[in-house]
Amino acid sequence: MTQSMMHDDTIAYCDGLPGARRDNPFGAGLTCWMVGSRAFALLADGGEALSLRADGAESAAERLRAAYTGMAPFLPHDGWIAVEISSTSEDVLKRRIRDSHDRALQELPDTERARIAAAD
């Protein structure tokens, strides 16, 4: 099955964020993007919903207005949402991915954040 260009662009965008790396801590079939020791995005093989970090209180209204499928299926608790790749505009999707990355980055120790910033 050939993946859509938008799907491939989403993967490339996640890969290109500062300090981002792919990992499979949850096993085969589920790609997890990490910055340091923190996850910021998850995508099932062949999936169209990208699980991302979200600030629960700040983004509650936005989650109701924007394209999303609900709570993230792999991390079904506050702070993670699932965003449909194909039904979300490129600008919104990139902003959501970047926000998720930034939230994960802020949870890292100062020394680790400085190392990632220096490598960028």
C-alpha cells in the first residue's frame, strides 16, 4: 500500500525537529518520535491518526474546534490527543506536532535541552 504524500510529509516533519529520533518502545507496528527521553508523537504503521501531546486545559476548546479523533488510542489519558493526518490542514498539523515536541522538550533537564539546542 502506497502512503499519501501528506503522510510521508508528516513523518519527515517529525523526523526533522531538533533532537527528534524514531524509536519503538511499544513494539513493532507503532513508531514513536522521541526528543531525549520523552515521546512527542506516535503513529501506528498504516495509521492515519497521529497521537500528540496536548496541554489539557489550554487545548480543550481547540480540540473541539479542530479535526481530531478524540483521545489518543495508545496513551488514552489527558495530555494526548489523536489528530487525523488526512483531514487536518498542513499548517495546523505542523503547529500541533511542533507544540507536542516543545512540550516534551520542556520536560527534559536543562542540560539535555542545551545539548539538543547546540546540536541543532
